[in-house]
Amino acid sequence: MKKEILINLELDETQTPTAMSWNTSDATEGDMPCKAMQLCVWDPKEKSSLRVDLWTKDFYKEEMDLFILQNIMTMADSYERATHKKELADILRTMGKEFGNKAGITYT
């Protein structure tokens, strides 16, 4: 079975996103709007991560702080689930908490 993730962008004259949405080939609810996204894929041939980071003009700095914090914390969870290396995952969590403290965000 083939599934697709679709990303839709509206760009201004400088190629900056003004609106974004995403959808999947089997979704029933239609496009889901978003203000930021990070897409990271692993290239096995080059043994490197390839990334696309996008955010809209109206994505505020406070939202970016929370977005990055949540990504750090969920990255730690994903890493622990995949590797069962809790000690290393906890290093990411500690880093996330320090980031949140500096940004004025309490993450539970």
C-alpha cells in the first residue's frame, strides 16, 4: 500500500512561506494548516540527515521557542523508543529543559 504526505506552500515574491498546510493521501479531514514544519530524512548512501525547515511570516518567536522545545523532547522520546538508550535520551531531555528555562517555558 502506498501512502503520501503532501505539503502545500503559499509563497510571497521572496519565496517566503505565507501559508502552509499538510495532508496525507488517506486523510478524510482535508488540508491541515500549520505555521512551521521540520522535515528530516536519513540518506543511507551519504549517511547524513537531509532537512527542510519552513515557517510562515506570522510564526512568532515565542511559538518558535515552544516548537523547538517540543521537537527536542519528542526527539528524546523517539530516540529512546528506537534504541532503548535511556541515559542518552535523558541528555536530550536535560538539554530541552535548559533550553525551555532560558526561553521562559516550563515543559512537563
